Amino acid sequence: MKPTARAVTFHGPGRDLETIEFALPKLQAGEVLVKVSCSTLCGSDLHTYHGDRGTPCPTILGHEILGIVAELPAGAPVLDHFGMPLEIGARVTWGIAASCGDCFFCRHELPQKCATLFKYGHQQITDAHPLSGGMAEYCHLAAGTPVFRVPESLPDTVACPANCATATVAAALRVAGQHSEGTLLIHGAGMLGLTAAAMARWQGYREVIVVDVNPQRLSRATEFGATQVVAAGEADSSLDDAVEAATAGRGVDVAIDVSGAPAAMRQGMEALRVGGCAVWVGAVFPTPPVEVVPEQVVRKMIEIRGLHNYAPRDLATALEFLDQTEADYPFSGLIGDSYPLDHAAAAFAAARESVAFRVMLRP
């Protein structure tokens, strides 16, 4: 193994990406060095790259990552999430962040909001820990990172988004509560929306309505389990009719928004049944305010939950879901072209313009 690793560094919106060689780290207890197999560009990577959200710079973008354990520290074994010792050569993914396990938020089951959070693909490059993103040959996992083995049967194109898109969907369905034979409304038919439709059906939802403004994306929804689709540009009555047909006028059990559009979040609230739950996932960048009618919230006894990232147990659910349903849903078809690290700028351009839901980078 050579003593250095190439990485593509991001220095801010409008500035050129730069490829830099970094020295490989000397591992400390609990750390892991992973040789990156591939990384997919998430929507949040695009928001950062184009200046829609801020991040400390310079940094190495990319947090949907798949790789092979390349090196482990001397001494005590490093354990995966389920308590099994990791070994060199294991195919792995890992939680989007490392957490301490002991602060207020960790103790209250919000490890993604840890007081000392270390977040992959978002950290500023430091001398002690430069290799923290997927757009590199290696990624240096900090102690406190939940590491998961990935079944060899899962193609890279299916497994790579698991530790962001798929796990976030698992968290959204978890916080919404168990609704076997229930009804779900999803605003947004991107990677998260299609994954939510498929996972909801896997979990027993009877009716899944998907809404999107993009007809090409919406056309894929039935392949991923949607029972009805509604074009967002149509009158609200089209959505009302879909909800009426799915619920006999009662309203949906759960409305998940992965679009970040205020109008979609409002529609989701209005479509809920008495006692229903809205989960807002998509607004991870500044948006206009959403009109909330307090009387509607009170009289309908609805719950509004915000969700940012996920807990390790949600990544476990995500991998179980993909392993059990990979043959049932065309997830591989959501990934477009693959690009080498040297063509990272072209990958970002393609991700913005492409009809594909993700583009992939391979070292």
C-alpha cells in the first residue's frame, strides 16, 4: 500500500476542485482505514457545490461511500455495529457521522446531533484527519463510527447510497410510527422518494401516493411500489382525489416530504387523517416559510416531525431492506455514469443535468 492517497478537495462554490495527495494516517484505537470502492453524489453534495448550503472549507465532499477495510490499528480489535471484529478485506459502509455516545444528544437517541459530531463528507480538512470524504482513494474512519458489513450479493450501484438516502428513509418511516396496512403520501420522486415508496411497501403499507413536478421521475414511481402518482403541477383537486380513493376520505396516515418545497409540506399536512404524522426531510437548505394553521394541527391532532440524517439502527434497517428486495426494485437503474476522481467536475455537471438520480465516482 502506498503511503499517500489522492483526494479531490472542495474550496468553495465557483472555485475549481483540486486533487491533492495526503499522507495516510497512523491509526489510533477504534479507527479504520477504508479503501474507497465508490461514492455517489447526493443532493446535499450538489447543494454545497453550487453554494445553496455552506460547509467549512477546504473539505472532501461525498458521504455515500462503499469500501474495503484496508488497515486496522494495533491492539484491541475494532468492532462493527453488531459487535463483531472487523478484518482487513471486509466490504463495508458506515454511518454518515461518528458520535461520542456519551453527550446529552447521544444519550437521548439523537447521535446525529452529537456535541462532538464528526460528519463524513462535511468536515474541514485538518492535518490530523484530512481523509474524511468519499471523493478520495481512502477514507479515515474516526473512533465512534458505526461500521456495517455489506453483503457481497449487493451491487455497488445498490449499496452505495445506503448510508445516506436509504438510511434516511428508514429513519423517516421509523419516526412516523408503525402503520401496517397504512397509507403514505410522499412528496418528491427522487432517490429518497422512490426508496421511501419501496421501503413502505416492504414494511406493509397498503397504499403509497407519490407526487412530483418532474414527469420523468414520477414515471418511475410505480416501479418502486407506488400505487398512485400525481403530477405536482396539477390542481390540488388531483391530489385530493388520490387521497380520497386511497383512504375513503379519511386522510393518509403519514405524509413524508423529501422535496423541501413549502407547498408540498403544506399539502402533506392537509392530506393527513386525524392523528396522522407529517415527516419533513427535504428542507436541508434555506426555504421560504411554510404556512401552518394551528387550529388544523390541534383539531386534527396531527404530529409534525423534522428529520435530519439518522441513527445507526436505521442504516441496519436500510441494508436489511436492500438485501431482501434488491431483486424486486430496479435500484441499479437509478445510478447513471461513473467518473474517475480526475473527472470530478464533470461528475458534478452531469449530476445537475442528468436524468439519472445519482452519478458515481470511482478512484
